[in-house]
Amino acid sequence: MAMIIDRFEGEFAVVEVDGKKTIDIPKKNLPVEAKEGDVLQSRDGKYAIDREETNRLRAEANKRMDDFWS
């Protein structure tokens, strides 16, 4: 299951799940450094940032933008 932080609204993170739906996760349940675009992993009810996947998706998005504007 892919979970990506879409945005923050008040005390919640709006998280896109599998590109199909969104769920609200209390910010207090996320790592303090979590930000928009981070990919989350959930283990035993705790959330962690998947740095490798986050970096891969950001690089892919940057490449698409570069290709679009060139």
C-alpha cells in the first residue's frame, strides 16, 4: 500500500493511499520531520518515512517537469 502525504490541514496530514483515496492521520502520529510528498510506511501502527521511495518519486517528478519545460 502506497501512502503519500498530500498536504497538512490543521492537526492532520491528508494522505493519499494507493492513488485512489485519502485518509487523515494525526500529525502527532507522524515523524516530526514529515512533509508534503513524503512516502510513508506503517509498521505496528507507527509511521516512518520511506526515504528511498520519497527520493525516487521526487526525482521522477523533477525529470517530468524538466522534460515538460525543455
